[in-house]
Amino acid sequence: MLDFVRQAIRDFRHTGSLWPSSPQLAKAMTRAIGSLPAPRRILEVGPGTGPFTRVLLEHLEPGDRLDLVELNRSFCKELDRRLLRSFRDEHPSIEVRMHCARIEEVVLDPPYDVIICGLPFNNFPPKLVRSIFRRLLLLLRPGGELVYFEYAGVRAMKWSVAGAKTRHSLRRISAVGRGLRRRHSGRRTFVLGNLPPAISVRLRKR
Ligand SMILES: C[S@@+](CC[C@H](N)C(=O)[O-])C[C@H]1O[C@@H](n2cnc3c(N)ncnc32)[C@H](O)[C@@H]1O
């Protein structure tokens, strides 16, 4: 928790929050895994200190593979030290790979059955938001699920204090989300038990 707060103060644009996500949000974000038979290929983007990773690891079975992509070196090291090393030792038949890199640039081995994305899209320029979603959808197999979240009311809150340029960006980011939900059967789940409350969005690739 302290590590997360420290990183958030250092780089709020990429961290996007002051605290890690709650177990309730982690449950909503990882729901897709339960209904899929093993072996599964799973990608998590922006694991931070690992609230979603922890739940994913609990559900992994022999033959599954989990790739994690995180740009912050400190989070990568901590995740490896606190969660991944012991998991790998105890589960040699499950492959877990950490890529300490940006999702825009990392070389991966698709297709994935499920992608869990924790990126703070409302902090990014609309062009980057669009290109990251395009990449994630390319990495996903047809029929696979892409799950992301945003804080409830975050754009409305930012809007009330923003200048014209930021408002324009927020409008474009909102339009990207609407378009994705329309094209890929988007389903939203409100999660009150998170600080701040959040909405998880599940997209099923056509
Ligand atoms: C809102 S935090 C979410 C962390 C964690 N999933 C959670 O819910 O507590 C966003 C995370 O995405 C990472 N991140 C931001 N931009 C990224 C990028 N382009 N590629 C990979 N990771 C990124 C940040 O370093 C941070 O760990």
C-alpha cells in the first residue's frame, strides 16, 4: 500500500490513483476467468502492486499462462519479490511472465483468451487511449474478453475543474469507450466497495 502511494505521488499520470484496487473490484475484474476451461492464456496490463494478479494466481491451473505488463520498475520488482517467485516455485506447470515495459511497445505472444487492463485511461491523451485499445483487441482472440475499469464519475469530476482542452480530451475518451461498448457487447458493473467507487467494463471481441 505504502509503495503504491509513493509511486502515485511520483508519477500520478501513469499510476492514476492514490490506492490500489479493492478485493471487490478485483473480483469483478477477474470474473471472466472462472468460466473458461484450462489451459488459458491471460494478459494483465498495469498490475501495480497486484490486487488483480493475486486473484488471477488463485484461479490458475496447470497449463495456464499469465503475462503481466507493467511499466513501473518498482512495481515490477515488488510484484516479483512478494508474489511471483514463490508462486513459480510452487507451480512449475503454470507459466507466469513479467514484462517490465509499456504495453504500447512490449513484444508478446498472442492470442489471449482474456485481457485484464488496469490502465488509467482518463489520464492519457485520446490518441494513446485509442491506440492502446486497438492493440489490446489485436492481442485478444475472437470471442475473448477484455476487461478494464474506470472510477465512477471521474470524467464529470475532472470536467468541472478542467479547461477547454482537457474537456475536449475527456469528451473524446468518453466517445472511445462508447464506441467500444457498442461494437463489442460492453457490460458495465458498478463496484461500490472501492475507493473511489469504480465501474468495470467487459468487452467481448467480435
Ligand atoms: C490505476 S493503476 C492500477 C494498478 C492495479 N491494477 C490496481 O488496480 O490497483 C495503473 C497501473 O498501470 C501502470 N501503467 C500505466 N501506463 C502503463 C503502460 N503504458 N504500460 C504498462 N503499464 C502501465 C501503472 O504503472 C500502474 O501500475
